[in-house]
Amino acid sequence: MTDAAAMDAYLSEPRDLYRGRAMCVVRPKGAREVASVLAFCSERSIPVVPQGGNTGLVGGQTPDSSGRQIVLSLQRLDRVREVDPSSDAMTLEAGVTLLRAQEIAQSVDRYFPLSLASEGSCTIGGNLATNAGGVHVLAYGAARDLALGVEVALADGRLLSTLGKLRKDNTGYNLTQLFVGSEGTLGIITAATLKLFPRPRSRAVALLGLRDPAQALALLNFVKDHAGPGLQAFELMPRIGLELVLRHIPGARDPLGAVHPWYALVEIAGFAEGEAERVASATLSQAIDGGFARDAAMAHSLDQAESLWRLRENLSEAQKREGGSIKHDISVPIERIPAFIAEAGARIAARFPNARPVPFGHMGDGNLHYNVSQPIGGDKTAFLARWDEMNEIVHGLVHDYGGSISAEHGVGQLKRDLLPRVKDQTALDVMRALKTTLDPKGVLNPGKLL
Amino acid sequence: MTDAAAMDAYLSEPRDLYRGRAMCVVRPKGAREVASVLAFCSERSIPVVPQGGNTGLVGGQTPDSSGRQIVLSLQRLDRVREVDPSSDAMTLEAGVTLLRAQEIAQSVDRYFPLSLASEGSCTIGGNLATNAGGVHVLAYGAARDLALGVEVALADGRLLSTLGKLRKDNTGYNLTQLFVGSEGTLGIITAATLKLFPRPRSRAVALLGLRDPAQALALLNFVKDHAGPGLQAFELMPRIGLELVLRHIPGARDPLGAVHPWYALVEIAGFAEGEAERVASATLSQAIDGGFARDAAMAHSLDQAESLWRLRENLSEAQKREGGSIKHDISVPIERIPAFIAEAGARIAARFPNARPVPFGHMGDGNLHYNVSQPIGGDKTAFLARWDEMNEIVHGLVHDYGGSISAEHGVGQLKRDLLPRVKDQTALDVMRALKTTLDPKGVLNPGKLL
């Protein structure tokens, strides 16, 4: 495609933080075509920006403004190569959407646990290139942990494969994990063999009212201990987050009678009939008796479970409707979350009076979306203009706490320049050396990550 | 050490397949000393062979016969840097033994699941360098999956660190997984941050009598489905294996009344009190009713559970006492195990009449130790002289089945020359390019893996 109107959707991204230009958009149909595009571009030193479902949040998938890059869309690589429930593995091409991947697993009575807000449009290739996280990392790991092998088009047009259904293979370096999470800068993932899991027979979801993040931490440890690997998700949310959802999302309602300063959404799965409900009721009532929570509302139907999840999943959307919001995707060692929330809140209050921190997210993984909403009635543009200043406060503290400034969204363009300040210098040098080795001409997604 | 007698223990390995010479053995005390040794050796192009507990089975840890290499023992790097149960993480130096790592976890009421026969002497550094497997991979993954980060001394003497307790960190390439499993050829692991898990509150172990490997596969799928993530181990064993153990291991006894052609050892964990026994009894009696097994003996005490495990764990030792045995550490897609066992047996019978295949191991991971015992009363030396011929039959078939010729033991010297025949050519080229990038002078464990 070279037509401006047709290309438009490929040149910007959901938040419209990044908008670029491109020589053209190419939409190859299979892995060999992807490899051919790269061979062609390598010879002519034309930079290539790979793009999946275009849902990334750090500008990794958009071209720069030079108009000299091309966008390579993986969406037409949408073939299901193999589904093998007895080996608990499926091999899908990069352009298959995450939702379809989940459905394919379900159709053979298996479970593919990766789950995120954009699952209807994000693709397996993008999920792997960015090592996507989501709500079930606690139990199943991130995208990285679900990949048994990948097929990758290299910068020079060679096709490399580690595809295969084996659970164990110690014949050499783990190239799969080198390409996963490399954001298209070392090679373009064209297909992947993914792990399947037994489908939980039962699932219990509950919303718990909490005093503070310290109580959330104690609750997390208590539930981990009692539900073991059945614990599927543990999400934290402050009262202000719930209020924003209740205000802006039609049909949302507070399932608990009283108001609580903090909430945890807990999901427990079971493999025997009724096991999840049994374990969840027992664990949660013990938790309340033991002072690990103030109150709990457990879903008694799939509908109710979905309603609880919607409270959490609509938080970003509700914040958007409320006005300007400055976002951070950070992680710290789990036990330091309460101290981090307190200290970040105090530092922000000192420099941004009336700004409203809404720290929520995957507490079970130590990962918070530490998003700050603008002051009520304040000026949105003026608030967003101080994005970097806010970042500095939050990221500085993350660094002090031994955390990461990108827990699950990746680096892309958004955080590229921050990397040298937070990474081990030798690690960064080795990353650059690997990039030079695998992409000597710098045609693979230049200006992203490194 | 330069004294021949003192060096002796470092120059050969447990099976005595490899014996080398060395200029000296160095025993640095900390990571900086390891790095200094590498800087020194890099400048002078002196090859360095890293060694942990010296329990590896593929000759990865022994020097060659030139006498120009040095052995770098990691055993004095035995400091526990941090144990943090609330973040479920511990940071240990490379020389800490696996058994000690397990005990450290237990001392803070946590579980470190890596478990293998040599755990009393093998070390964390070696476990990670070789991506060790063992009996709990099914539930917790291999050594690779247990590493949150590593500290690595690079060839030129720089020290790189990805240590940290974070569960999620998407700031760049995953260098941790590049060094894990690289067998000391890309860098020397000096410390690692490892995941801890909740301790199972209950544990059930059972030995099941089976008709054939096809029934074992059906049983595996049935148990996976019913025990979910509680399934900790699923080990396969043929009757001949049990007989060898009964014959050679004092105190071993058959817990089942009747003779069965095959056996599965199943371990199920639970996190509620008594849960494991409850799930295991229900699942196994349903399995027998459903025709997934012929009989089952469940352990009713820790002692009984250990006795059942000893039947499986002493199999290698029993085979050794029985005479010569040609070994293979292979994996195939799990659902192909029955066909593989049948076809391998037939091919071996055609070329090695009276040789006795004893295929056993981690069926839940698709990983078999396909070991073949010599004919009864035959000549041991003559049998072992045909090692390569036997390998060719078994490895050829593994290749046809889409399997791996090294599932968990690694490549080392033993399988180095086989690699070009089984690996994707481009993958092998990329491995070589990475080696050149990280070790341009070839001082890191040369002649191993590549």
C-alpha cells in the first residue's frame, strides 16, 4: 500500500502519542514473504517497522517521521499450522489474534492463559515480540513463558526456526527467548509454538475490601499459601479507581455494601468440580477472620464474575474519560509495594498538588500501572505537558526500590532514552553488541528499544 | 592448585568418560575474582573450563588433553546473598549446592522445586549453566524457568548483572536466558536470583501398574486433567527397570501384588491440609475404574513415599550394577512416546539381539532416559564399543519423531559433533555468531557445545 488513506491506520497508535510516515505498508502472506521483504530491504538499507495488531503502548510499532521507513504488517500471517492437544501445544502464525488463540485452545478442551485488555485485536506475534503480560502472569507467566519455540525472519532474509512441541531441549543456546521481548529489533517473529494447559473446571472470582496496601500484601501472601498454584490473578485497585469506573462506565456497580479504601480482585481456579468455589470460600472467610481483609463479595455466576472483572478492566478507560492521565507501567519487589505507593503519593503531592494517583494492577507480579489523573477541574493540556516531570518522580523512586520502569509494556520509543539510566551498563553494552551481530545494517525497527 | 594429586578430582567426571589435563585449577572466592581470572586469561588467550559440582554427564566440565587449559572451580562462591520469602526470591552464589538451596528455601517456609539425583553435590551455577531438569519440570519448569536473574563474568573480565527479584521486567533483551543453558561458553554464571514457591501442605505418591506406554499416555492425560497444576511428577518405568532395582538395590521391594509390564510413578501436591491425598485417591481410583491403569499402590507415610521414589531414582545405579549400558537423554512430543518406544525397541532388536532397552524417565515432559543394558552374560567392553552405532539408531529415530537428542543433560563434548545434524542450520549459525560476539578469543570452555 502506498495510498495515504489506506496507510493511515498503520501510521499512528491507539493513544495517538506517536504518528509517523512511511514509504509504504507491506502485507506479506507467509513467513517466506516476510523473509523476502527483509532480504530486499537489507540489500537497500531500508528500515522496516514490524506491526501486529497495532495495540502497543510504547510506540514500538509506528514508523518515524522521515517517510523513509516501511511498515511490515503481520496481520495476513494468520494460519493455524497445528493444534495438538495431546502434546499441549499449538503452532500459530504471528498475525493470529490473541482472542482467536484462546478460542482455538478452548475448541480442543485446553486453556491458553494469556489475557489482556486488547486481546480482540492484538496478535500472537506482537504479544511475543513485546513479551506481553496481562492478568494471569501470576499463575502462568508472561508471553515469554508460554512460547515453546518461534520462527523468525532475520535481518538478512534468512528464516530461523526453533518451532517444536518439545518441553525439554538442551541442544544449545535458547534463541527463542532472545527473540521474544526484542520488540522486532533482532528479527521478526513469523510463527510460534505455544503451550496449552488443562482447562480449569471451576473458577471463583471475588472482590475484597481492604484497609490499605499493607493489608493487600498480607492477603496476597495468605491466599498464595492457601490456594497454591490455583491462584490465577491478584489485582489491586484503590477506592478512587473504583469510583472512576462507577462514574464513567455504564452498568458498573459496587458489589460491596460499605466503602473501602482499597480493593483486591482475586481469581482462583480449580480442576475438580466445584473445587475453586470451595477453596475460595474457605480461604477468603479465613482471610476475613484472620484480619487479612475487611469484607468480600464472591461471584455466584459467570455473569457476576465478569462484572467484577469489568470493574478492574475498565479502569484505564474510566481514567481516560475523567480527563488527562500520566501513565507508568512499573514493577517493584512485591513486598515493597505498600512503601512504594505511600512514598510515590507523597512525592507527587509535593510537586503536583491535587493530582490524583490511581495505582492499580497486577500486584501478584509486583506490577502496578501507576497512573496519575489530573486535578479535578484543572487544565488537561497543562497537566500532560508535565509528563516527563511526573515520570522522573515515579521512575526515580522505582529505581531506588530496585524496580523496573517497564514491567510489561516494553520500551519502544517511549522509554528508549530512559534505558541507559536504569540498566546495568554492561548489560546494555551486551544488548548493543547482540543488535549489531543480528542486524548489522540496522534495518530492523531502528530507534526502538536501543 | 598445580599439584597433580590435588588437581586429579577436577580433571575427570563421574562416569569417567572424559579425563583431561590442566595447567592449573583456580578456586576464586567471589564474582570479582572470577572476572579477574577471565580478564587475565583473555589477555593471554588461555582457555578456561568452568566447573561446579562436577556432576555433569556430557563432559562439559572437564578440560581437554592438551594441558593448556585451566579449570575454574566455582565451589568457593558459596555465599547466600539474600533470602526474601515475601518476594519469593533468593540470591545465591554459583557454588551453593542444590541441596543447600532446597534447605535454605525450606528454612523460610518456601519451596525450591529443582530436584535431581546429584542434588547433594551439583551446584546452582552448574544447574543454570546446563539448564538442569529433574523430576519436577512438569509442574515448575527446568532450571531456566526458576531463574529471575543472573550475574555473569564475561570473557573479557566485565561483570554483567540481571540479578533482581522482579517478576516482570520488559526493559530490553532477556540476557538471563541467553546465559542459562550456554554451558559456560558465553560467560560464567557467578550468582543467580531464584524463584521460591509456596510449600505444598500435602503430597501424595503412588506407583501404578500399567499395560503398556499407550496406557501410560492416557493415564498422564487423565491425571493432568483431574489434578491440574497439583501434578508434580509423572515418571515412566518398564518392568525390567523395576526388576533391576529389586535385584541390585538392597531393601527395594515391589509394592504391587502382581507383575505389570510398565509402571508410572505419580506425585500430586496439595495446598490445603490433606488435599493431595484426597485428590490423588479420587483421581487414581477413577483412573483404575476408567481403564487408565491396572493397579495402584499409594504411599501412606513419608517413608513409603520415599521408598517409591527410590525405586525410580535408583534405576541408573541398578543398571550400572547389571553391567554395560548405553545411554540416551532424549525427548519427543509426549503423545509420540508409545510409538517411539515400540519402534526404537524393534530397531535395536534387529541390530543388537538380546540387548535390553530400559526406557524410563520424565514422561510428563516427553523426556526419556533411553538406556540400553547389555545382553545377559555378554561382553561389556564389546557392547560399549558399539556406543556410536546404538546412538545412531536411537538419535536417528528421535530426529524422525521431531525430538531432541539432549533433553536435559546438555551437549558438552559428548554430543557436540551431533549438533550440526539435528539443529536448524540458521539457528546454529546464529549460535556461532553469538559465541563470536561474546567470546571473540574463544577462551570460554572451548570445544564444548559448539
